[in-house]
Amino acid sequence: MKDAVPIRQIQADMRKILQPVSRRLARAGLTPAKALDLMLGVPLTVLEDLYALATRDPAARSSAVYAYESYLSFRALVAHRVAHELHRLGAATLDRQGVGHGLATAARCIAEAAKVETGVEIHPAAVIGSRMVIDHGYGTVIGEQVRIGADCYLLQNVVLGARAIRSTPDHWTGRRHPHIGNRVEIAGNVAVFGPVTIGDDCRIEAGARIAEDVPAGSRIRVVSIVQVTTRRTGVQPKSDVGAHDTGHVMLGANGDTPGHAV
């Protein structure tokens, strides 16, 4: 690593993140400065995230300063570290009238502002392990009950969400979101749905859709897909399209059999 970001810079940026919710913090009996005092471990965690990004992403040029000052995906992670601590503090003070609700609301406001700024949506309750990398990140959504282990790497448009919409309170019990192990790499345009568990050291390649548990050490890749095109009146099938009674099925890469997905 050829440069470094001082802790005081991270603390100053955390203060900026807290400033827009200062009134909500005040109603919970906190100032931004006091809230920072309760987040002593966050700057070091942010530094670990930063050095992981600068080391693992070739485009970061092995420069922590470059990544810190220019990567919006990293800003989303910094905002989450702050929002998560507020959410955790709120959950720990639910016995005090209004305090827990106020801190949880402040945490959600921080998360929503980060979503607008960065295109990355992370629920404040989601637990993300150390040395996390979110690269590109735009369109990535991480749900409330998600648990992510250490040393993971996510690209853009990754959805860690629920399998179905639960529309009434009696449906809200139980786990809805995935748990991700340590050292998992998830490529772009991947969706993991429901209360599944992805084991340690898995690699999920672009375009995969997962709704069941994945054993540790697995690699998931989409080999090919079946694409169906319905017939349009007056349009003749192209030579590389096989005609079927219900429409047209695009042939696989070799032009002889329909593709399949795994």
C-alpha cells in the first residue's frame, strides 16, 4: 500500500454522515459527538474495508487515498458502518421510551441518503463482516436479515433479498434473507433469495439466481440460458431460431441444442 488515510479523516466524515440526523439524535439524548464516542471501533473497521478494496481491486491502483476519495461504492459501506451502529444502539435501548425508535429512524435515514447518493441500498440491521469490498455496487441491495462474513467481495446489481413479499404481520416471523459465509465472491447481476446459506469460499459468477443452500467451496456459473421469443405476425423465423408450436426457442451457443442453466 503506497499511501494511507488518517483516522481523523474518517472520523470527520462520520461526523458529516451524522450531522443531517442530529435532531433525531438529540431526541434520543445524543449529540453527533457523543454518538461518535459510542462508535470507537468503526474507524478501524472502515480502514480495514478500505485497504481490502485498494488491495483487491486492480482499478484502485493500490491507493487507499484514491479509493477513499473517489469510490461511491465505498462511501455506501462507510455510511452503513455508521447506520448499523446507530441501529444496534437503538435495539439495545428499546426499554427507554422513544430512544430505540429514534436511533433506528436516524439509522434508516442515513441508509436512504446513501442509497440516493451511491445507488447501493443496505438495510441498517444487516451485519457485514470485516474487510468487505463492494466494487462498482450500483443496484446492489442488501436486506435487513442478511449476514455477510469476513473478506467478501460483491460487484454491481447484487440482490440479497427475500423470496416472497410478506404482506401481513403474521407472515413476518422467521428468517427472510440470506446468510453469506467468509471469503465469498459474488459477481454482477446475481440474486440470492430467501433464508439460504452460502458456505465459505464460494464463488458465484455473473447472472446466477440462487434460492437454495450452497455448500462451502462451491463455484456457481451460468453455462447458458434458454431464451423464448414469441412469434410475431408476418415475421419469418431467422435461420438460427428453431420453430416450436408455442413460439421460438433461441438455440444454444453451438447452434444445435437449446441452452440450459445451472
